[in-house]
Amino acid sequence: MKSLKPKTVPFRRKRELKTNYKKRLRLLFARKPRLTVRFTNSRVIAQLIVFESKGDKILAGVDSYGLRKYGWNFSLKNFPAAYLTGVLAAKKALSKGVKEAILDAGFKTPIAKGKVYAFLLGALDGGLNVPHGDDKEVFPDKARISGKHVADYAKSLKGKEGYNLRFAEYLKNKAVPESIEAIFEQVKQKLAQEKVK
């Protein structure tokens, strides 16, 4: 026999897998700005958002493409780019007068030693106070954040036919993959010294 109970239709943003309302409600109860991070296929996007009754208000937004201004010619979606985008987001938040925020990774579940935690470490090193657990083992190690794994892999392929194929995008941007650690430190220093508007 057919049930006469009406079908409950979920909210549109829930149907489109854009908003997890239970998670959003928990984040809003903190009554602090949200530092959102999203990873696309080509870059890292971060926004500082506050809740208002009319809707969310974006106080500041950065994306890893902004690292080009500081001399970063490597991938805009890898571990070093995630860390540097976190530093840039923190600088932008501090320039807007926000000293504390909570991390919102959206539908992406943060994995220990993953890019979300690389971004979070960058935000913390940039001076933004983001509540997080005391477990330091969730953060990637400094060698991975600085791109040492990329430099080591490039050195192992140097002179072989796979080198130009694997690092075609870097070479097109006139970036030498073996020097990623040095460039990472230079960009980090520039971000530390500059006042971000």
C-alpha cells in the first residue's frame, strides 16, 4: 500500500552539495569570522566571511594566483602554494582588523598532513589565531611544505626524458623545479615583510 506521507524536499544548496547545514550551524555558533578554504583543480581560494542576518559578508578574499605577484611561478595548488596562501590570507585578515577566525573546509574532510593543514599552518604562521587541537602531528612536515619533495623528484629525473614532460608547466613559466625550496623561502620572506591591503 502506498504511503500518503509527503516527501520532504531538502534545501536547494543541500541538494546541489554546496552547503552542509549541520556543519554550518556549528560554525556559526562560534560567533567568529570563518576562514574558508577551497581547493580547485588549479588553485587555492580562501575567504574571510562573517555571518549577518541578510546573508554572509565577505571581508577579505585571496587566491593562490596572488602569489604570482611575489615571484611564485610554480603550481598554485600544491603544498607550498597552500601554505603561502594561508600566510597571505592571514595578512589580509589582520589588515582588516580580524585577529581570530575559525577554519571552514567545506565538504572537504581535512586529512592529517594534507593541504588543508598546510593552509592552516600558513594562517597560523601569518599571525592569525585559528583554534585547532594540540595534536601537532596533523600538520605536514616543514620539508614537504617547502617543496623539498618536488625538488628531490626533479633532481632524480634531471637528464631523463620524463623531466620535460613532468615539469612542462613549471618550465613554461620559467621556473626551475630544483629551486622550489629557495623560491619558497624568498616568497615567504616577502609576505612577512610586506603590508597586505
